[in-house]
Amino acid sequence: DRFGFTVAATSWAMALRPLTFSVTAPVSGYLAARIGERRAGVIGMTLLVGSMAMFVVATTADTVGLVFAGLALSGLAMGSSMPSLVTVVANTVEAGDLGVANAAQQMVGQIGTVAGIQLLSTIQGGSSAAGPFAAAYVAGAVVALGGVVATTFIRSSDMPTSSAVTYLPPSDSTARPNAWSCSVVTVAPGWLAKITPLPPPSGRLAIAFL
């Protein structure tokens, strides 16, 4: 209503956020393994604060372009932080409890989404004036700042170093001499390892974490 958008136009504009999220999340998962979950989470939450600031400026200055930029930045923020948060939860529970932990995390996320919508809608109060809109996004920025503080307490996972391990050759290794050919495997969420057999008769594999 603030910028005179139709429902259809608003829907297309809102698609920027999930689109940016879906494109960013896979790359962010890889970067989180490189820079650590805590740093990735802090970066994501900081970007979310920036998106709220863009909405405030867009509302007060009547600049619709900043609305689109804020939506894209919001998707980038969530795409940057969510893989790290999921990894942190997964690394704190036993393998048998992963399903329960993931479900609990999803539930809390959905509760936060609904609560955030209700909070901002209540502050905005159905008005089309700039003031209530700006106040709502300022409140969102304050909540996002709390997320920045919270993510600073995340403990990043320890990245394993390259090493060599002893292995037992497969029973048909004589029939298939290339049974232990070089391959890349996933050893943990976000971690890839390149496995290369060392020359005989060492009977060892060189594992280089990528």
C-alpha cells in the first residue's frame, strides 16, 4: 500500500527474498566450513540488520528501489546464516537425535517468523504513513541486532587437517587394481575430502581436506 503496488506486483517483489536465499545458501554452506560457523552467522545477522535499515530509509524517502535491495539483502542474510546454524545444531546432538533436533529448530524458526510478522504488523497498525512503517522496521533491526549478539556465542566446529590413515583393502582389490582410485567424499556437513591411495606396499590412503 505504501508504494501503490498491486497484490500481484507485491508477490513478484517478495520473491526476491526466497530467490536470493536459495542461490546463496549452498555457497554459504561451503564458506562456513572455511571461515567457521560463528563468523558466517555473525555476517548473516549483520546483513539482516542492514536490510532492516534499507527498509527504514525506503519508507521515509519513498525510494522503492531500496525495498527491492532490502528484500534481496534479507535473503542473502538468511542464506548466509542458516547453513551455519543448522550445522551447529547437528554437531551438538547424537546421530540418533538429528531428526528431533532438526524438527525443533524448524519449529522455533517458524514460531519466530510468525511472532516477527505479528510484532511488526502491530507496530505498523495498518497505517500507510511513513512513520509506523519505519518504526516497525526499526524494531526489526533491534531484534536482528540481538541475533548478531547471539551468534557471537556460537562455537565453530574444528576443521580436521590433512592426514593419512591405515585401511584394509577390499577383498577383490587384486581383481580390481583401481578399486582405491582417487575420489572425493563428504566426511562431515560442508567438508569434502580428496582420498588418494599411496604407492604400495604402504597400504595407506592420503586424505586431503578441501
